[in-house]
Amino acid sequence: MTDTRLAQYRSCYTSVIHDILRGMGRRNFTLPPRIRPLQPEMTLCGPAWTIEGRVDESADPHETLLAWTGLLSKAPAGHIWTTQPHTHAIAQMGELSAETLHRKGVLGCVVDGGLRDTHFILDLGFPAWGTHNTPRDVVGFWLPKAHEVDIMIDDVLIRPGDWLHGDRDGMVRIPAEIVDEVLEASLTAMQTESKVRKAILEGVDPQEAYLNYGKF
């Protein structure tokens, strides 16, 4: 993604993108509401770098840390660290990991699991999405199975390179092959919404505004 395209997407809000995807006949693209932003005032968008993991309570602590730091080494700039850990027992992002990814140019993280060291992450300004906070980490408990693979978060399929877009309202997944199409349609829809908003503020009846602009 170019910087211009990323900036344009950041100007969009998730509800508009959601409506565009719905209008295109897409299904199963809204992430479950349990996954929430640590910083709801920040918009996080970009291509997903996917990770799938597994619980292994017999794993050696050294083995788990080697595997974890190996993932951090591989994470590419300009992407969102996106994890299906298959457990909510542990945190999937903490201070040192967030520092590492932030310095590498990773855009943020989305995990179907916990966060920890959240005061440090907040100070860092690294956009982080998760289900809850917990001090427990991956050591001696969790290992990655694969990265850059298709993952499922409930009924939402996320493939490597698919676009994620989230703000205070929630997060949606945009298939990689229609990212440009959705962006163009979203920018157009926001212009139309501005006209509807102006009409409402000027006292136009809401049904009339809807019939005039085809949007509400």
C-alpha cells in the first residue's frame, strides 16, 4: 500500500466501509465485539500479517521465547500483526514486543487474546486490539504453529494481505483483491453522507433527505 492510499483509508470510518462491503454482497467480515481497541481514539488500518498458535503446557520456556522472538524478527513493516492464538489464558502482546514491532514499522496488532503492559503500550502509541488484559505471558505455555497463513476469528476469514480497518466502532476485514474498489466507494459514500448531514442540519425531513441522496 502506498502512503497516500493508507492516509486515505485512515480518513474513512469503519461504519461506512462496513456499509460498502454489505452493499457488495459480502458476508462474515465484521470482527467479533470482544476484540476492542486499547486506544479507541486511533484508527488502525493496513494489511494483515497473520499468525496461528497453539497451547503447549509442556513447552520449555526457552523454546517458547525463541519461537516468540523469531516471530518478532519476521514481522514486516507496513503490516498489522494479526494473531489467532486459540487461547484467552495469556497475553499475546506486551511492552517489549510492542516496542520491537513499533520500531520496525509494524502498524499495530490485532489479537484474539489478551494484552499486558498496557500502560507502556499506551505511552508508546502502538495501536493494539485485544479481548482483555492479563499479566500472564506465553512463556512455557504457547507456541506459534504458522505465520502468513489463513486464520479464522469466529466466522471471519483473514488471509495474509487482507486489509483490516478498525476504529471506536469495531473492525472489519476487506479482501485484498477489492481494497482499492472499497476505498474509492467509501470516499464517495462519505461525500454523500456529508450532503445528507447538511440537509438534516438545514431542517430537511429525514425521509426526503434519504430519497434525495439514496443514503442515510
